[in-house]
Amino acid sequence: MFASSDPLANNLPQNKYPPATLSNFYQCENNALININDDEASLNTVNYFGTSVSITLYNVEHKKAKSMLCNALSVIQEYHYLASNYSTYGHVTNIKTINESPAEKHQIDPLLTELIAAGIDWHQRSGGYFNIALSPVIDLWRTHRFACLKGNSQASECSIPSQTELNHAALLTNINDVSLDRVHNTVRMKPGMSIDLGGIAKGWMAEKVYDQLKVDGAEQFIINAGGNIRHLGLHPEGRQFATAVEDPVCKKSNYQLAKCNEPSGQYHEVITGKDITVVSSGNYLRYFVVNGQQYHHLIDPKTLYPKPKGIATTVVLNSHQLYADVISTMLFLMPLQTALDYVNKRDYIEAVWYLNEQGDKVESNKFDSFTGN
């Protein structure tokens, strides 16, 4: 699957930084909170990717720490502007720009070409469970969810898309109708289409931040990009970093269940490793209720509906971390046995599936190598 000749694995774009004339978009001081003390330096921002992003460096010289963190922020900013499908920006042609005029040929940044190309390639690699062109269907579900939540879940405001609406939207989701020129960096689509990089861009960005920190000389750090955990090296105490995976049922219940009163009940796994990525996909954060049925935001391209079974999938990657979001999403959407077979055939990935509110779980063959069980 990931042969050494894979162009996505071996010819990924190098990080680049914008000219000084674009400083309004790429300021460090006003777009993140930076703290530097004796043993660690940290950056926190809520301005990008619709979530919080934090970076903590350990055992870095004070005079280098701020520069490292600001360089990392530049990477976050660059991918935020390129991948956004919510806003356009005057200095860049991004996903929102493309979606507003899909039939027009757009000249795009080579970094965005690589990102879209990876999304296209993963449609085939995932057996169709990952599709960046599913955006028209996702938008339908999102519109109904927002209307329901805005109406405070009143029955009159809560509905799901009709089958006719979904079938019509599905006509605009053929990945082959996305025409990407990977050499000349242009893209155009069938009229009415749109693409969404929400299932790949954040994990991609986190790995590019990781690359930049290593280039700048960081050897011990943690990146938390809205729940995408990426770390390198050992904790300053000499142990491996530990990532506690939140129990999705506690999160979904707003910690009202009895088991959620104790720390041991709030987390269903503690994952340790030296140079790994941990990321989860699930139905417990963004959902709405219609006639007693919950509908979450992860839409199955095969059915055009949210997957009805399963609560969360947590993935641990010891390589190919660039694709962490893609892999966690597709493994959540796949039938369980298909997903298990996929993971167990690949030595760079392990996963655990949280199946139901009773807490039943299924693990891949070597998942316990990361939990100490």
C-alpha cells in the first residue's frame, strides 16, 4: 500500500513561509499565547482550524524557543488559509475560493495541490470510504443539524435530509469529476461540486508542524491539534509520553454518568509511545436528534447517512502520520471486520473501536503494545 516509490510519501512539499508583505495574516505575537519558563516553552492558539492548537517544547534554549514556536505557527497559519472552506482570503486561492466557482480553472499553491492530491488518492486507497468530494452531501446534513440546534432541538426545527435531496447531492460527489493538474497546480470541477478537506487537513498540518520543529532542532515536544496528538522523544522525566483517551460516553453525557465522577472512568485508554500519533474519530461531539434518533457528522459515502453503529475509533500510528485523520475517519466508517482486517495487515497502525454505551471494545492485534496491557 505504501511502497517506497509512493510520490506522496517521498515527494511531499517543503514548508515555505510568506513574504513580509503578508504579515497581517501571519503574525505570531497577536495570534497565539506563548509562554517560556525554565524547562518548557508552549504555544496555544484558538484562531485556526476551528479548534485549539497547542505545542509544548521541552529542554529548548530560551533564545531559540520563541523562534521555533513562531515558525510552527506559520505552518499552522499557512495550511489553515489554504484548506479553509468557510472563508476566502485575499492573499490565497483556497478551498472556499474553488468551491465558489467550481467550473473555473483555479491556479493554486503547490502545497494545496499536494493536499487535494492526497485526498483524491485516498478515495481509492480507502475503498471509497474517504471522499473529499462528498461535500454536497455533508452540507445537507450540516444544514439540518444547524437548524435543529439553532431551534434548541424543537421538533418543528429538527429533520433529516430527504432521500431525494441526498440522491441529488450524490450526483455531485464523483471524485473523478475533480480535475487536478498535479504538475501545473490547477484544479477545476464539475459545476455544482464542492470539496471538503476537513477529513485530512488538520492531521496533515500537525505532521508539517512536527517536521518544522524537527528542522529547527526540537527533540522533545507534544503537539495537540484539537485532539490530534503528535509527539517526539521522551518526557523530561525520562518516561514515554502518555495520551489519555477520553471516554466518549462521558463526553457525550457531559460527565453526568456515575462512572465519570472518577478520573479512572473518564478515560478508556492510556496510550504511551516515543514517536507516535494518536487520533480519534467518533459520533459523540457533533450530532442532533430527530424523533429520538441521533445523527452525527461522519457521513458514510456508501449510504449517504451517518453510520448507525459504533461510538468511536482511536488510531495509533508509528509512521505515515500525515494521514492520521484520513485513516481514523475511514476506520470508523468501515464495517468492523473490514476495518480490523485493514489494520491487522499493516504494521504501522493499531486501533481500538469503542462499540457501544456499555463500553464494549475491540482492539487490533497489537494495540496493547501501546497500552502496557
